[in-house]
Amino acid sequence: MAQVTSGIRSILSNPFVYDSFQNLLGAERHRRLICSDYIRPGDGGMIVDVGCGTAMILQHLPNDVRYFGFDLSPAYIDAAKARYGMRGTFMCRDITQLSDEELPQCDTALAIGLLHHLDDADATALIAHLYKRLAPGGRLITVDPAYWEPQSMVARFLISRDRGQNVRDGEAYKALVPEIYSHTQLHRRDDLLHIPYSHAVLECTK
């Protein structure tokens, strides 16, 4: 997984600092909009969240959703367990090496802020792996910072400072999705945060 964790960005490895910094940028709005506009969770559905971080997305999901969260950071997983231990199952795993046995079948798979940390081969392999665990008609939702044309210089600069080392343009994210999916939609969002910033959202339907 390609990311910069040295220098000032190393402090983001602390879950409290990470959540505080994210909320300062508008992550609460980000999560709310992603849930309402794309996840649209149904009652009692099964959600698998790879790269779940501290699982703050649960604030916007129904209480009866069955939730499995995976992340590479032990600190993030510990924070998720401390805050939401009664609402989900959390596992510290390298998401590029998850087995079928570890990934339950689900109605919705989430990869929020993940693909820009993976190279093309790992990203495509993960997307294909998640396809196998989706129920018929299930969807994979991905959200990542993205370069677009046109785009403000401020947004482009801020995106270039992300910890992830594989930020792509929108169409390049879509190109990662194998043709096994029946339908893939690409959305540009410039309104998810309080700062000038652009995202690519993929909705991939099995």
C-alpha cells in the first residue's frame, strides 16, 4: 500500500488526530452525503467496509445494519472497537490479502478513501475480489480524491498533498473496474468537504 507516513503526515496515524483533522475539513458532511446519495442502506443489510479507518461511517448507518470493517492500522481498529464495538465486527488486516473466508457475502461493499493508496494491479484485484462477495445486484461504492479537468489550482494542490501515492483522474479510477460488473457509474463531486477538493465516486453493480 503506497502512502506517505513520514513528517507531519505521520501524526495522522493517531486515530484521535486523524478524526479531528478529518472533521475539520468536513468529513462529517462527506460521510453524510456518501450515505444518502450512494450507499442508501436498507434495513438489516450487510455492509463490508475495506479500509474502514475508525468506522465513523457508522454514525450515518441504520442501527440494524450488519457491518464488517477491515483496516491495516491496529490503532484505527482499536478506536473503532472502542467506539462501535457493539455495532460491528472489526479486523486488522492487509486488505490486499483478505481471503474469501474472512470476507462475508454482503449487499454493499465500501472502499472509501482506499483506491488512491493502491497501485493499479492491487486496486483491480481488490475490486474483482469484492465482486465475488457481493450478493446478486449488490454494489461496490468507492470514493477517492481525483484530478479532473477543469479543476481549481487550490484543489489540485491539496489533492497532491494526500498521503496516498496513487491519486488518479476520474476515468482512470473507472478503468480499474473489471468488466465482470454489470454496470459502473462514475460521479464527480466537488462538494463533499468544506475546502476546495474533488472526488471520484464509483458505483459498481454486480
